Amino acid sequence: MDTIPAVTLNDGAAIPQLGFGVYKVDPDRTAAAVREALLVGYRHIDTAQMYGNESGVGRGIHEAGLDRNEVYVTSKLDNGFHRPDDARRAFDATLRALGSDYVDLFLIHWPLPTRYDGDLISTWRVLEEFAADGRARSIGVSNFQPAHLDQLVSGSGTVPAVNQIEAHPYFPNDAVRRYGQRHGIVTEAWRPLVQGAVLDEPAITRVARVHRRTPAQVVLRWHVQRGDVVFPKSVSSARMRENFALFDFSLNDQDMAAISALDRGGAGRNGPDPAIYDHVG
């Protein structure tokens, strides 16, 4: 079995660079998918309150027969619960759903700058509480832009450990990644394969042929060599195994450059724009 490298966060904790994502996995199928992923060898599960499947993650870990401390679990605060007391109640519900007394990483899911009077600090200070009492081993954010991060850092004493952002060959999101590198914030890439849209690109299929790998493996390897933490999603055991096999080959500089050249700038964005996204479900 391949060994998954760990990335050290700015708080000293270590996060597995490859994880298993459960975004849009049916809650009724989540436990089975997580159990299978853990059997394949994944030890990092990424979920969120918004996904509605945290309890399935907890059941999957239990059914795999693993101790809680063997699995790195991330969850995220739902957009409707940014006010401090709401955030505290929502976090308690996350722990109950997971069947755990802690999460390894807890994130603010979206900055929502047009809601809550633009107040990011009061929500972030609640996450600092969770970190202080040990119920969140690390805290971070998702979809935050440099201006949002500046607001957090200037208004509190804690730099986020992680920023989970949309990133892929069509939209590398390098300005946000560079900000993270300067401030010791690890980048996690969501939608790393652009839901498969990038896999037929000639530049990627050429590199895949040379390395005798699938296009998905090549793109995920590109992320890994950039230093991103990635968590592809699939309920197929075969695809889980394919996505797991990333650490026994490497891309050269020309391969990396060819994939990076697919950058479409802002036009390559596949998900919502964090500067204006304000959905509260």
C-alpha cells in the first residue's frame, strides 16, 4: 500500500495530503463509501454540515473497525450558523453526528461577505474557542480570498491553518495559493478534477500516456506536486483505488508546465465566486 505523505500545518499538526471527499454523496450511501475508502487506505475524510452526511462518516469509521484517532476528519460550518451561539450549537451537532468528541479540522465554509454585516471575526473567534478547548485540533477556512484572510489575521491572534479553495488546471487560483504560502496557510483544492471536464485535454492525455497512468491520476499528481491537499470523491471502489495510487510516480517540470498552461484565469472558475456568494440554505 502506498504511504500518503503528511503536510505540517502552522499549528504543528499534520494532515494527510490525500483524502476522501463526500460532497454530494447520498447520506444513505456515505457510511459504505467511507468504509470502503478506509479499507483502500485513505485516512482523511472531508465532510461538512452542509453535505448532510456527517453521521454517515462517523458510522463508516466505526464500521471499518478503526479507532477514531486513526482517521483525520474535517468538517465545516454551515452558512446559516455564523452567529456565535448558532456556531456553537452547530459544532456540538457535528460532534454528535460524527460520534466523536473532537474533529481534526473545522472550517468556516464560506466567507459570506455580504451577510452578517460582513463580520467574519466573531465567527472566527468561536472557532478559536473550539481550538482552545481541544474539540477542534486545527481550525481554518474555506473559499476565503486574501481580503477576507487579512480581516481575520488583523482582527484575531490566529492565522488559519488551512484554506480550502476551488483549484484545478483551468483555475489554479494561484493568487490565493501564493497568499497562503506567504502566511503559512496550507491550500486544500476542492473540485480538483473539475468534475472530469479537464480529463480529455490533450496536454493531460499525453502526459498520462507517457507515464502509463490515467488522466485523473496525472491531474491529482499535479496537485500533489504543487503542495495542495486533495480529496477526490467517488463511490466506486475501483476509482477510489485509482485515485489513491499517486505516490509511486512523479511529473517532470515539462509535464507540470503543460498542465499549468491550461489556466483560463477567472473564466476557468467552475464554482461560485466567494466575493459574492451568499447562499444560506
